[in-house]
Amino acid sequence: MGKTETAFEAANKVMEPGPLSEANPTGTWKDFLTIAKLGIVMSNLITTFAGFFLAVKYTNLNFTDEIGTMVLCLLGAALVIAGGCCLNNYIDRDIDQLMDRTLERPTVTGRIDANQVLWVGIVVSAVGTLLLALTTLTAAVLGLIGLFVYVVVYTMWLKRTHSINTVVGGISGAMPPLIGWAAIDANLHPIAWFLFLIMFLWQPPHFLALAMKRCEEYRKAGIPMLPVVSGFEMTKRQMIWYTAALLPVSLYLYDFGTVYIILSALLGTGWLVLAISGLRAKDDIKWARMMFVYSLNYLTIMFVAMILVNIK
């Protein structure tokens, strides 16, 4: 059976109960935290807070006066992201059972009933959107855009049909710093959009590295990730282009000072060199693992640095 055919079959089964429907679900708090993908939520909150913190500075507001707004923003963003992850788990339960890395998800093992996951995702997303709306309507709209792109455009459509899924899905992953900024400044200063671009360009090399590591699992599940449909060489060239584009974009934030510029240049150049080295890598999976780890460190260091260099 061909890869494209398998993907479409999976898409047609999206809303059907999984084969574990006869299981006796228990649904512990740990299970619900698992389907909400707590690690993803926490990493996105770093970028959300960075956007919020920088917006406070560039609008000349007092940070302590905005603590209440910050709580609403971070909690709202966390719930929208968690809700999206729950809906992703609900939709993907048919293909998750075909991949080793997702076999233990509660939606696959049957520890949580599928309808519970669906309603938790809907309710949590709705509450999160409401909390964001208590900051600004712009923040709430951005949250809904990110949710729609992740759940509908990426999870339900492109993930199952086209290798461009990683790029388009990056729109939702780049929303958190915009949401954080919009909670303070609905007009969205140009710096907010550069934070968005940094996140958008960061995601393809990050997720393509993961796709390379799990290539055979994606192939088995019929998911047309770029390494599956175009091979490793094409994937590595794509990763080089994104890391190359990320470097000048990150340096545009020169207003953050010398320390930030030096750090950004070093981290960006290091990632680009590592990406180029993949063209001669003898062990593609080992190289992809290095790219994946580097990407995580890059994101954390960059956004923490953005906050630290702007503390008065």
C-alpha cells in the first residue's frame, strides 16, 4: 500500500473510535497532563512571557502594575495550548497506535475515553480564550488563530496529506510571543513580529530533525513527513535554508544590546555550521539527534537572554 493512500485512509478514520474502545478508562491527573503535553505547554510559556515582558518595556509600563494581566495571559495561553494538544491527541489516536513514541499515550492505551479527551480539549481551549480576552481581544484572536491552524489545518489536514505540514504548522507554534505581546499592546510593535519570525523559522529544522529520527515510524503510519516523501538529503538542505534565514532575523533585534547580538550570532552561526555539516554526516540519525538537542538549547537560551538583557 502506498504512503499517500495510507495517509488518506488515516484521515478518513479520524473521527472513528480506536480499537481500544472496550478498555476501561480511568483517567488519572497524570494521564490528562500527558495528553495536554505539559512539556510543550511550559516551553511555549517561556516565549509567551518573553513577548509579554518585552511589550511592558517597550510601552514604558511598570511590570509590577501588570502582574494581574500577566497571570491572565500566561494561564490563558497555557490552557489554549493544552486544549489544542488534547484535541491533537483525540484526532491522532488512530495513527498514534502505529508509532512507537506515541504507543503509551492514554488515548491509545484507553486509559482515557476519547469523548473525555474531546470535551476536555474544547472546554480548556474555550476557558483559555476567555482569559486571553480579559487582557485584549487581539490576544484572544491570536490564540484562536493558533488553535485553528494547529488542530484543523495541521493535525486534521496537512499532517496526513502533505510534507509542507511542518512549515504551515509552524504558524501556530510561533503565536505564543505574539499573544504575550498582544496582552499588553494590541497594536503589535514590529519587534513582536520579529519574535514571531524567529519562532516560525526555528520550527522546521527542529521538527524535521525529529522527523528524521522517527522516519520509519512516520512511514509506517502513512504520515508524509518530508524525510519520508523526499529523503534525508532534501530534508537536510531544507534545514540549512531555515537555519540560514534565522540568523539575520535574530540579529535584527540589535536594540537588545551587544550581549544579545554576540550571543545570537554565536548560537545562530553554530546551528548553521551544524546544519551544513549534515551534508557530509556519515550517521544521519546521530546528526539529526544533535540538531534536535541544539534546537532546544537555542530556543531556551535565546528567549531567556531576551528577557535578561532587557531587565533594567
